[in-house]
Amino acid sequence: MPRPPLPPFTRETAIQKVRLAEDGWNSRDPEKVSLAYTPDSQWRNRAEFPKGRQEIVAFLTRKWARELDYRLIKELWAFDGNRIAVRFAYEWHDDCGSWFRSYGNENWEFDGEGLMRYRFASINDLPIRESDRLYRWLPGRRPDDHPGLSDLGL
């Protein structure tokens, strides 16, 4: 099934694709999120290299079991044809209550049906105090009126 918007991307459709990806990840539903990727999708995420939807689901299940109260914001950095580059930051805490803001960049490549074929992510974690959190919306989709990364100075 096609997953619009489809490449080649315009600025408007690239921004739309980025927000759809953010919304999916904020659902913290590994099965749902995996459907945005080709069946043979290849990732690099830190030191892990999931291949295919089954490994993506397993990866995301582990991730969200460890990264509690996860909240993510993505922002378009660049695009061309069937590729999009984003920057992102997300906040989470571990099971000991230590909070983090994780910053990173992703490079994405899509097939003609709008499914992501490749995802290459580079991520760094910054310990923060709970009082320094900036993402305080209820679990799920970021509200439309919540500031983005640039608005927050991130």
C-alpha cells in the first residue's frame, strides 16, 4: 500500500512526511511504526543495524521498554528527490528516574510507494534534570501548538 506523501518530495511534502514520522514514533507502537518501512528496510541506529520489519519491531520494543515517557520532536533539515534529512531531539527517563534529552540526525531514503528503505541515525544522550524537561504533553502526538525544535532553541 502506498504511504503518502510520495517522492519526489517538495518542501511541503517533506515537512508533512517528517511530521507523520514523528507522530508514529510518539505512538510508541512498534508494529504500527514498522509499517512505514519497506519489508527489507535497513537501519543504522547507534550501534545497532536492524534489517526488515521483524527486527525493527524487536528494536523498537526494546527501545521503548528502556526509554520511558518518551517524547520526540523531529524537524526537516534538507530534502532532495526521494531523500530527507532530519534533526530531532527526544526526552525520556530510565527505570531509575534519570532523565535524558537525546539529540540526533537521521538520513532517510524512500521507495516509490513512500516507504522508508534506509534510515541512518546518529544520536547523543545528554543527562538533564526533570525540571529541565521541555516536552510535557500527554503521551502520544505532539500538540500542534507545542513549539518545535527551532522555537525551543534546540
